[in-house]
Amino acid sequence: MAALDFVYQARAGRVIFGAGSLQHLGREVLALGAERALVLCTPEQRASAEMIAARLGPRAAGLFDQAAMHVPIEVARDARALAARLNADCAVAIGGGSTIGLGKAIALESGLPILAIPTTYAGSEMTPIYGLSEAGLKRTGTDLRVLPRTVIYDPELTLTLPVPMAVASGINAMAHAAEGLYARDANPVTSLMAEEALRALAAGLPAVVAQTDDLGARGQALYGAWLAGSVLGSVGMALHHKLCHTLGGSFGLPHAQTHTVVLAHALAYNAGAAPQAMARIARALGVDDAALGVYELARRCGAPLALRELGLAEADLDRAADIAAANPYWNPRPIARAGLRSLLQAAFEGAPPRAPH
Ligand code: NAD
């Protein structure tokens, strides 16, 4: 029996989970000692943010509805200025990773506590990682000030998430858990969370597809997303996330859908080097092969399977392989440009995953 030897870093944060848990919003804002909340959302989710502001009544100081993908610095500056002008003492972010990312941009500068109400499965609410983009370049960093202090997970708020987005966002969450299982700094606690995340998402997503208003299924998926986000916030990610950042950052591919296509291929690449992680992923999915299991799940749920469907040109594959191979980073299997290139070719075509030589 191998001896246990690990570091586990718990991340502070209070989680309120359950259908209808939004009813506790007032209590939770009060518990933060806040009296002047700035509510954040994207333009598309303004109605939800207005509902939040109405619930907060006099504790809502204002609403900012310009959250956008990858937190453009101009948007962050406007939101920070509004928070200062309103003398806000808390940011309430309702939405996906873009809106929670905007809350983080405010907290990074001001230290304002964030109460996050996630409505996708991206998992940003459980991480101390922030991102800001300026002139087309995205800068990321880690700072404990940006970790939301309270998170309300209410599956009712995810009922409006269209099924294709729910599937893509859910497989995005599965990627955090899957890579967390073979992370260099994985530990028994995050691995438990990761396997349970994969199990909940693999059960929840097809059930959401089968019946979009199944609140139990939406709850399973959101529960999995919470655990997967916790894993993302605790251990390092590898090849899959690096490839997705390359494809999103340098070629403008959509965030969650890119994760959906690439995950099966990244797992196939790493399979031989991380057999225990693969066994746990396969067990969570109830299949024999982790990579094929993810591919089949995506296919069954009607997700895009090919990078060509997301707008990538075949002529870009060489440059994508160059960029992804350029900065060395840890991965269970060493990164070799030729292997990456054939991985990308398979992902481009939507072929079933297989380990590149
Ligand atoms: P998103 O936040 O950009 O949301 C996509 C769209 O869906 C938006 O228009 C949003 O308003 C809408 N939407 C969200 N929830 C909805 C709902 N329930 N009903 C109807 N519409 C809804 O997408 P995302 O995938 O959640 O987040 C992606 C961003 O988050 C990226 O910028 C990514 O880099 C970042 N991210 C950061 C971290 C981190 O730890 N810092 C983790 C994951 C993702």
C-alpha cells in the first residue's frame, strides 16, 4: 500500500444549494455585513438582475448590465467606477463565468466581497482565478480577494439555460474534474470531488436533454458543476485547458463548446500516462474507456464534436499546435508537437478519440 503524502488547500467560501435557495439572498447579503450591493449581469440577463435588485430592495445600490466574455478592461473600469460612485459594499453577480469574472475584476481592485449566483456550469465562482482582456490579449492571475465569499446555487435559475449551452457548459465543467484527477498536485479530497462531479454531470446532462425542465436533473448538473469548480480552484490544469485557452485566445473559438470538443481527445492523449485517473473517469461515467465515454456522452447530448463546426479553419491547425507546444507546461504525458498536431486534426474532424503516437 502506497503511503499518503499530499497538500490540501481548502478554499474559504459559503455555499447555499437547492431549488428555491435564492430566497435566502437577503439573509446572505446581511451576513456579509453589506448594505449597498451592486448587482452585475450581462445585457441578456438584465431581467434576472432586476429581479435580484427587487429582492434586495433598499440593499440594492445599483445595477450594471454590461458584463461580457473575457472581461474587457474597459468594462471592468466602468463597473469599478460605478461601484466607487455608489459607495457599494458588495457585488452580487448573477450569471455565468463572464459576469462572475466582472465581479472578480471589481474585487481585485477594491476588495469588495462577492456574492455569486451562478447560472451556468463554468465554475468560476469557486476559484481565486481572474481574467482581464485588453487589446485582444487575456491576462489571468490568482488572488484570494477575488474568490466569492458566498455562492447561492439555485437550479431554478438554470432552467432558462438553453439545452445546447447547458450541455457545452456541463462538459466544460467535466473537463475541470477530469484534469483534476491527473493533476500533479491532486490529492485524495479533490479527487473525491472530481469523481463525484463527473458522476453527477454524466447523469444530469442526458436527463436535461431528455427533459429540459427536469429540476432534479438541472440540480444534479449544477451540483457537479460546483464540485468541478472546486477542483479547478484547488489544483492545476494541464493539456486540455492549455489547448482550449489557445483555441479561444488566439482563434476566437467559443469557450464552453471548445472544451466540449477537445476533452475526449485530450483524455486519449493522456490515457497511457494517467491510468488511475482514466479508471476513475470511466467509473464515474459507467463506461470502459474514459475518452470514448466523454465522446459518446457529447454525441448523445447533441453537442458539437468537431472544431470545424466551431469555425476553426484547417489551415490554422499548424499554428495552433505551434502555440500550444511553445510554452512548456506540466502534463502527465510530455507535450510533443507531432502528437498535438494529430490530436488537433482528430478534434477538427470530429473523429473518435485515439491516442496519438
Ligand atoms: P458566459 O458567462 O459568457 O454566458 C454565456 C451567455 O449565456 C451570456 O449571454 C449569459 O448571459 C447567458 N446565460 C448565462 N446563464 C444563463 C441562463 N441560466 N439562462 C439564460 N442565459 C444564460 O459563459 P460561461 O461559459 O459561463 O463563462 C465563460 C467565461 O468565464 C470565459 O470568459 C471563461 O474564461 C470564464 N471562466 C473563468 C473561470 C475562472 O476560474 N476564472 C472559470 C470558468 C470560466
